[in-house]
Amino acid sequence: MSRPPISFRRYMALTALSAAAVCAIAFAINAAVDPLWHFGGNRFTGVNPHFNERLSKINLLQRRMADYDCLIFGSSRGTLMPGDAFAPHRCFNLSFASGQIEEFIAYADYLRHLGMRPKLVVVGVDGFNFLREGRDPPSIPDFVRELRAPPGVLADYLSAGSLALSWQALTQPGTPRYYDRNFDCVIRADAPAFDPARFRSAEGLQRNDARRRQSIPFDSANSRLYGELAKRFPDARVLAYVPPVSAWRIDEMERNGLLDGYLDALYATAGHFPRLIDFSLPGEQTARTDNTYDGSHYAVAVNREMAAQLMSEGAPAWGVEVTGAGRDVYQRRYRQALLAFRDAQEFRASAHLP
């Protein structure tokens, strides 16, 4: 005996129930993996990939804003700067991949709108912010531009897109840097060794135009934007630093006639801060291959040393303090350091040393 056909109303109810079940399963998976950092991060592996730092870091910060009296702005290089390195301040690292100065200003306005008034602000200054052409357009989320709340956990996690991110977090290793259970950025133990012969890929590992970008001149015009950022926090102590890049990269800049423009842009920027230390000066740290995986992103231990020097009252142990130095002195330090690097390279080559 055949069953009677189900009514249209019952069919719709069963369809709705099935859709609700699928949504519930998707939400449960996304909440457990937490790819956008609404909860406690990835409960399965403890590895939190940097899928969308511009959003996920706000999701994390807005739940704990009262815990912090310090902000760190920077690019992916800056993500490896530990917040606890500036103790007794409690720093939230708001750095994100390819972070640009226009984005930092927008986020500063957003956080001020939320009521955040840090006592210390640390700003990473990257050379690509001064490229005369070829810069990526700033990527500022709409909610940041419009000074409104981010999308929220239901909007984020009841979606197939987030489910795809969760699957990727569980099945793919990702890039050499990731965030641990405490949302501190670290370098994978199996990260590749830095090969100086391949340093040209360091600035934009996955970019098709990475090589062309190595020959674009620098311009000082954007230095004024760093002054605008500093003004957003009139009651804070604002410190700046230039993250290290490999000495091989600086050597190529000089050979291509770009180094003077690079230094001029940094020197102009230093005038907007009470302290700016340039750690890209060729020297012991930037001539090594065991403290970076690409000549651009340096080990957490190196970043801790930089933080200690920024907080110290004395002269930096390595790098060069740009604020207060004369332009000629700054450029001369670079020339001397670069000559010493080249001499060391020639000696190693002649002695057949690694």
C-alpha cells in the first residue's frame, strides 16, 4: 500500500528543518575552529591561520579592549612583534599582512571611536609605503570606514565561506607564520631556510610583480601620513621602528640607485616621532640566514630585542636611531655598514665559506 503524498506545508517544514540542521552543523564547526577569532581560536590544533587579520583582530580586540593600554601597528613583519615585550604595558598587536599607513589611520580613528586611549603606540614603518608607484590600494573594511560594529558571529559563521576557511585551517599548513593558542604570531618549526640567492621574493612572496617592485623608486610624500597617525593619539607615547630586511636587499637597493630615496623617506618620517630606530641597517642581524625564513620576516626573538631597544633610553645595540640624527650622518652609517657587509661577503667567497 503506497503512502499518501506529503502536503506542501509539511514539505516546506521538513526543508526548513533540514536547512536549519545544516546551518547548525556549519556554525558548530566554525565555532570550534574559529577562523575569524570570535571565540577562543582553533580548539583542534591550536593553529590559527591569518585568513583575515583586518577583521579577526578586531573581533578579538573588542572583547578584551579594557585589558590593553598599548597598540602595535605594522605589516606582516610587525605581526611577529610580541605584545608582552613592552611590559609593563599591555600591548595588542594590530599588525596585518601588507598593512599600509592609510589603513593604520583608519583603524586609529575606529579605535578612538570605540573609546580606546592607549598610553603607548608602536608603529612599524615599511619601505613599501613609500613606493612611487605600484602600491596596492588600501584594504579598509566597510565597518571600519563607517565606524560601525563588525559583522558579528552569526553573519560570519552561518556561511559557506567560513566553513571553507575552517576546512583550510584543519587541512592545509598555510604560510610559515601563524597564530598560536594565545593569538601570538609565531614562525612554524618547519619554515624554509632563508636562501639569500632568492631574497627578491621576500617582499610579496606570492606576488606576480615582486621582481618589478624591487626597482620602483621611493618617495617621501607619505611621510606626512605617519604624522597624521601620531596625531590620532595625542596622549600616548608613540614610538616607531623600521623592521629589518636582509642586507642583500639593501645591497641591491644601492646598486639600483634606490637607497638614497629609501633613506630620505625614512628620515622624513622620523621627524614625526620622538623615536624611530631603523633596524634595516646592514649588520650582524640582517646578514644572517638563520633568524628569518625569507629575509623579510624575522624571528620572534629578534623582535623582542628590537622592542627592548625601543623601550631603552640608551643608543640601540644594532640598527641606527634616526630621530635627531643628521641626514648626512644617517646616510654615512648606511654606506659604512654596506661596505662592511660587502667586504665580509667577498671574504667568505674567497675563503669558500658558507
